[in-house]
Amino acid sequence: MEKIVDTEKLEHQLGKARDVQDFWRDNELNLREMTLAEFLQELLTAKGLKKAEVVKRSGLDKGYAYHLFGGQKQNPSRDKVLALALAMKLTTKETQHLLHYAGAGALYVRDHWDSVLWYALEHQMGVVDTNLLLTELNLRALEL
């Protein structure tokens, strides 16, 4: 039983499984649900980021952001999660996972506002530039 990092590989295995219980047993290590704080820490480590720099770039209140990273704050607003994603320069796939762990809805590219956030992530824009673009397009800015 090895840990699989790529979700698409897990999806492929699930599609080929004879039954879901076999899949669960064979992938016990891969099915562990993380907390938002655990996932944020995993992202920091994987990307070699410093928490203080991410908090600063996010534009979030420092105390609030540190509570998110520490696990004291659960279920932040979708906008705050997206600000962290922009500050961490996450991929769209990483952002979708972050939104999942935060209990927030996934980005949907058919939605005008969401498509701007998707674009900003793809082009590694920061929070300020993303908010400027949203405003230029007569859409609401991220509420931090």
C-alpha cells in the first residue's frame, strides 16, 4: 500500500476497481482526509514557502491568517481561501483542493467572477492585481 500523491491516479484506480471497499482497503493511506491547517502546511512545505510571507502577500488580517494556519479557525470564506491561493501562487488544481479542505465551493470557469480568479491563478497574479482586474471588469473584489 503506497501513498499516491496524484489524485488523477487515484481516480483511475477507482474507475478500475471491482468494488469500492477493495479500493478503500488498497488505498487506506490515500484516503485520509486532512484538515485545512494540515493541507496548508503541506503546501508550504512542498512549495518552500514561509508562512509570514504568504500571510503578508494575502492581504488577510495577520491574526486571522495565523489562526487558519494553526487550525484554530475553521471554514473561512471562499474569498479568504482564494487570497491565500493567490499569495501562495497555487495552480488551479491545488486551489481546487484547498477550497475543498476549506469547505468552500470549487472554482467554476463558466462563472464570470470565478473565471477571473482562474485566470489570475494561471497567470500567477497577486491579490492586489487580481482585485484591480476584477474592479476593471465591474466585478466585486475579493473580500479580505
